[in-house]
Amino acid sequence: MTRTLVTGGAGFIGSHLVRDLLAGGHDVALLVRPTTSLHRLGDVTSAVRLVEGEVAEAAAVLAALAPWTPEACAHLAWFSDPKTYLRSRENLAELTASLSFLSQLMDSGCGRFLVTGTCAEYAPSDEPMTERSPQDPRTLYSAPKLPPLILLDQLAPQSPSRPPGARAFPLSGPSDPRQRPAPPRRRPP
């Protein structure tokens, strides 16, 4: 059983991850903003440690968790206002806070990380994208999401086995209030 801290665990992707971690026997803590709705988690909230705070308050978060020290962290939290996220300067604050947060977690002994990026980090292309597709982030949302992935990839030799990151493509499904339509599929040639 791994002690896993999840930021953004009450969000669309995070709520599914939290359920999977609990089903796998992990001991899970969630960092949530005081204003965060926990409705996506339902009865799962009774099975996790809840810490109210901000990613920018890493020292306070770690103090609130003591003596429970995370062995792994899934960092999914990010500014996500659907109307402004692509051009908001809030993304710069998220980058600064995320780098400090991840660094302090490493210093505390946390050795495994999963950081989410975005498909918008890739260069536009008519071809299907893979992990090796060229990167060319062009928004104030996508550009700040790339450095944590690059830095964790550089730190990988110093850490236990862990995925370097995940880039999310547009998602839709149960518990997504926006119910975005699925992206169109390309027809095979």
C-alpha cells in the first residue's frame, strides 16, 4: 500500500484516479481548495485524508499531513476556468507553485510522481499524435504545463520507477458537468 497524495482529486480526471487508487489498496490523501466541491467523489471522501489548502502552500500541506508522508504524488491540480484558461496569467502562478510544491515533496522523501500535461503541448498536426510528436505549446495554458514534465523526466534517474507524466486529450463522461462532445475521429486513409 502506497501513501499517495493527489492534487486535483475532486476534478473530473482526479475523481476517477482516486477511486482507482483506493480500489488498488493505496492510502490516499487529497489536497483540495477550501472552495472545492467534493460531489464527484461521493462516499469516497470517507476513505481518504482531506487536506484543505493550496499547492502554493507546500510547507503547510506537508505539516498538515505529518506524520503521514506521501510516497507518491499525482499532481493534477491546475487553473481550469473553461472561459479563460487558455490565455490566463493564472497559469504562470500555477507553474511557479507546482515547481515549488514538487521540489518540497521530493525533499520530504516523496519519490514517485505523476504530473498531468495537456495535448495542447504538441505541435498542430494532421497526423495522429504520439508521445514522440513534436512539442510546440502555443497558449498561456499549454506552455507552463510543459516544464514540470520536462523537469521530472530529468529527475527520473534519481527517483524510483514512475511514469514521467501524462498528457490529457479532451475528455468527456460521467461526472463532467460540461458534457463536452467527444472530439471527432479521423477516418483512416
